[in-house]
Amino acid sequence: MIRSIALLASFAAATAAAQSPPPVAMVSDPCEGLTVAVPEIVQAYFRSLLALPHAGTLPAPPPELAAYRKANAEARKSDWADLCRYRSDNARLREAPAAERRVVFIGDSITELWGLDDPRFFSKGIVNRGISGQTSPQILLRFQGDVVALQPESVHILVGTNDIAGNSGPNSADQYKNNIKAMVTLAKSNGIKPILGSIPPAGYFAWRPGLKPALQIVALNNWLKSYAEAEKLEFVDYHAALARDDGAIGEEFSFDGVHPNAKGYRSMARVVGRYLPDAGAAALKKAGVH
């Protein structure tokens, strides 16, 4: 999956930091030199992808993207779950009024790119904690710092595409389910309402040629729905809103057959709107979604 699209700092400064020796052992600041950002030219490239009206041949990326990915991959050797990504912003939010962190959206690139596509949606109390490329064990590891520590009213959990793709290695459906259960347990035990999002549809993964994930996605979504019903959780069915009859994402909703484009995210925002508290309704209105 597309690697992370950070929104802070310059690429030159981030690359220099990533090249400095990382901390070792137990230290007071384990994140020194491990936060890698991208330049505006790469952010602009991804915004151009989100603006594409349908899936098809993608424009060539700028050369800065390869340099960013190399620096980011090196940093992840010392921070597998990307615990450092949102560390400083989490510290800021913990001191901010509770109204600024009423709902946390945690997930992979489908969540992260949502924020890049429509930053207005992630306002009025909705916080984006997506990290591209991540799988459920990585998201579980950062759940305490990126969700629980912020003490939101609700957490929106949207993950599974990269588990199916095996981004962090071979895994099983049972392992995925256990990670979802653990996140739900952590949320509930801390008075946070879990909202489960279905895995968006996909007929192929460009970065994993040969895989045909459509049926696996349906199977995991069926489990997510039944688990949500058993645990009395909200279940947001993005799959139904975006899928074709064959289980792939509608071409008009994606720029690459996996990630939603601007139209796809508008559809997702409409689906999730009724599950969000007043802060969500305000954000939807601000973003022009009705």
C-alpha cells in the first residue's frame, strides 16, 4: 500500500533526521530521528491521484517519492509500528480541550489519505490517525498512544486491506480477528465507543500481483458485521457503498483499484456520518457533505 503521507516539516530536514543514528535501548526520547515527512511536491502528487475520476494508468511520481520511501523504510527498522508518527501531536491534543478529540479514526492508508483528500472532514473534533501500509498488529501496538491516551468519545477502526496483502508478513484470519477484538477491548475498558468500518472492496492489489482479495474481503467483513452485532457495536458498511457486483471497487470510486478517490471518500463520509456524534455532523457540514 502507499506509504505514509505526513503533513509536517520539510523533506530535507526529515531526511537529515532519518540519517542520524537512531536511539538504542531504553531512552528518554526513542523517537529522535525516526519521524520522516515528505515534501509538498509529493503531497501534491497524491492529491492529484485523489482527484482522478476513475482507476487507470497513474501519472509518473516525482523522484522525491522514492527518496522519501527509502528514508521512511530505514526509520521503520527502529520503529516497526510507527509509534513515533503522531507522538508530538498526541502530546498537544492531550492538553487541548476535549472537543478537539471527540472521535479518532485509526487505520491504514485508506484512513490517512482520507485526511489528505479532505482535511475539513478531520476537524471539529475528528482526529486522523491513519498510517499507510499498516496491518492490524501494528495498529494494535499504537492503539494505546494514538487512541486511548487521547480519551475520545469514540474510535473508528478501519483496517484489513494490508493484512490480506501480507504487508507485515504471513498471517491468518484468526490473527486479524484477535487484533480487532483486542482493540475493541482496549476501547471499551477505557470508556471509548468502538465503531467498526468494513474493509473497502478491491479486486486486486497492485503491490501484490496475483492476489485476488475480493472474496477474502467479503468473508472478513461478514465476520466484522456479526462481531459488531454480538458486541453491540456500530458497523459502517463502506463495502456496500463502493463495491461492484464482482467485489471490486467501482472504477469511479478509486484511482488505483484499492484506494478511494475524492468521489469515493465523499461516499464514505455520507455512510459514516450518522454514526458520528455532533462533532462529526459539524465536520460533514464544513466539508460540504450532505
